[in-house]
Amino acid sequence: MSDSDYNMTLTLRVWRQDNSEARGKFVDYKVNRISPHMSFLEMLDVLNEQLIAQGEEPVAFDHDCREGICGSCGVMINGQAHGPDNETTTCQLHMRRFQDGQKVVVEPWRANAFPVIKDLVVDRTAFDRIMEAGGYVSVNTGQAQDGNCLPISKQDQESALDAAVCIGCGACVASCKNASAMLFTSAKVSHLAQLPQGDPERPQRVLNMVAQMDAEGFGGCSNTYECEAACPAGVTVEHIARLNREYIKASFCSSAQPTIKANAE
């Protein structure tokens, strides 16, 4: 790219907070020489290079794969989880979606279950504990079975894969007015509930994961579908409906009892 490509200037209003106990605030920064071909995270890299050159502390933000797979990049951009594009993570969002001279507000996920670690970084280990509560699956050890030995209908296969694409970024929680984790939890439950490998532990899994979700302090489903709209992986609320059915069946049709981790806050 030539120098003429770096022609954008933005004013960023960024949330700065030292830790979960400190009082945070918005700080305005002017960022120059931004290319419309940059990703949003690359633009934040430019901001941090400017801050370091000025002797200031850079903005802390999560990132890893930068390919829309890991889900760690999630932030609120102008009030929208991951920004203005549908089914797009922050690292896949390009600066061509913004105008030269525009003010862009960048803040972390807002949920009691996601305490701020620093600036734009939040603690999402509550999701890990929900996953851990789901436990294991019973499979035969040894050589992998031939695919034809496990007959699965095309409808169940595709629906299970639609749930499995959840990357655990937390956009559903951040966009919900109740900070509900129902879409995330339902994706993990729905994925295994439709496959034979997940059937042996099926009742216990859903009871444990819902109990852990409640223990973490997430809110109830608000039925506004904002989670579905914000999900960068396109997970739909159909899986929430399946979660509810699985939970009811497990509650009334089995002897399973929910368990949660003792260290859940």
C-alpha cells in the first residue's frame, strides 16, 4: 500500500480501567494514518504504537488468532458487540466501515459475570466453568469408528454443527439487557444433545451446565433475540428452545441431580 492509503483520522473514545476494583473512565485519543484496509485490531495496534511513542501506557485488549475463530477479540464498538457488521468478529471488521474523522466508542463487555481485568479485557472464565460442568462424553477408546457405523440424520448433523460453531466470545451476554448466557450454554448443550456420542450423559450435562450458568450470576433470557443478532458465528435462538426442552426432560424424566463447582462466584 502507498502512503496515500493511510488517509483516515479517527477520534477514539476508549474505556480505560486498571482492574475490576478501580473506577474506569473514557479517554479520547486521536489516531492518524489509518488505512481503510486495516482491521479494527490493527487500528488499535496503531493507537498503542502512538501511545508508547508518547510515553503513555498502551490500551489492553484481547486478541489471539485474528481470524475470527478464537472469539477473544470481542469489544463493544459504538454500542454494538463486535461492531456494525453482521456475523463478523472485531478482528474481521475493517476500517472501511468507518468514515474519516468519525468518533468511535470502544468499551469492554458489560456484565457482572465478566469482570474487567484491564481496559478492554474481561474475565470470561465463567464460560470455561460452564463448559467444565458439562463433563465428558462416553466414547469407545482405540481406533476411530467408520463413519457409517454412526448413522446420524442430515438434519441432526447440520443442526449440531450449527451449534458447534459458537466461539465463546461473549457477545450474546454483552448484548443482552439481562446479561444472559443462554445462547452460549444452549449451543454447547444442543451440539452434543443431537449426536449419539453425547447421549449417555445427556440429562446430567444439561442440568449441570444450567446450574453452573445460574451460579455464575448470568441473567435470565430476555426473549429480545439481541443475542442472535450479535452472534458473530450465526448461532440462533432455536438452540435456546432445545436447551429448554432438554432441561425439562432431564428435570422430570431422570434421577440426575445438578452439581456446580464450589468456587463459582
